[in-house]
Amino acid sequence: MKICVPVVVVLAFAVTLTSCVAEPEPERVWPTVFETPDIVYSVEPVSDLVDDEWVQAAQASALGVDLAVSLGDFSIEQFTATRTRETAEDQYLGWRSEYTSTDDGLAPPHYKGPRVLLPLSVEMTGENTATVRFCDATTESEIYSPEDIADGREFEVRLVRVDSRILEVLTVPSAIKCDATGAGVGVYDPQFAPLEPMEAADVSPPYEDLWYTPRPRE
């Protein structure tokens, strides 16, 4: 934006000119530093796989995308540090396509807590790769009876070890029914504020070269 102000130049006589200077753009803060909220459980998680490093990595990845979606911000470390660049880019672009700049003003989804997930198995698929199967009993209402938790659906998370980190490569849903009894049910503390409909340019990407730049209007 340019701001034009009168400038008086004194020579042999006074002349008023107009000087236009560019208004500085607001500084963009990126990436966002975000502290993971506490999770207050009404049902504590119980699983024999809780200490497995591959399960922990898959759960961290699932929480990372949950937090990014709740914030409308995919630059947070909880998201970028738990998946490969290709996976982060695909998940960010998919969310941005669905929940920003829509004609009907569709607001992003709002969740009170993380997904209700029970780890089912870990399969080593290579020296540095593994697949973790989960039962997902998350409901839209986020109200959970024992019957709701027992009526889950399976999905798997494919992971790769890169140096000292274990990263998500791909999440594959399925329609296979499963029982998620033993999964934790909790809410974030503090809670996230519901998001309003967003413009694509307002969503922080996982990598700076993915910032959305609106096309100039003709």
C-alpha cells in the first residue's frame, strides 16, 4: 500500500509536491511456536503397545495433524517434525483445498480433543520401516459410550526411520470394523477456539515455499 503526503519544497518560492512512499507490509511470523496443550482424560488409555517407539511415533504424528487442523496452522513443529516433507505437503494442501476460500464459507472442523485411537499391532516391513495399525473410534459428536468405542474402524500408519527420527509416510484408512476399548478419551486443556472460514493465504504452510499467493485480479 502506498501513502501519499504533501511535501513542501522551498526554492525561490514555495512549491507543494506530492510524495508517495510504500507502507511497510506487516511482518509475517513463521513458523509458529506452539506449546502442546495438556490432555485431560475421562477414560485413560490402556495398551500393551504404549511403550513401542513406532507406536509412539505414529501417535505423535496423529496428534500433530490434529493440532495443526485445530489451529489452521501447519507450520508448528508438532506437525512438521513427525512426517516426511511429501506427507506434510499433501496433508496441508488437502486441508487448504477443502476448508479455505470456499463459496459457502465452510468453516474448518473444531475438535475438543484428540482422536480416540487404540494401537492394534506393529509390523516391521523393513530394516527402517514399519506399519502401525490402529482402531479409530472417533465420533463427530465427541460423545463416547462403551458401544461407541467398541464400534471403530481400522487404519494404518506407514513409517520410516530417518536418522534419529521416525516419520509418517502415509496414513491408509479402511472400512474394517474393530473394537477400540482401551483407547484414551480426553479433551484439550486449554481448548481451541473454533475457527472462522479462512482465506488460503492466511493458513501457515509447513514450508515457506508453499505459501499461497493470490493471483492478481484482472
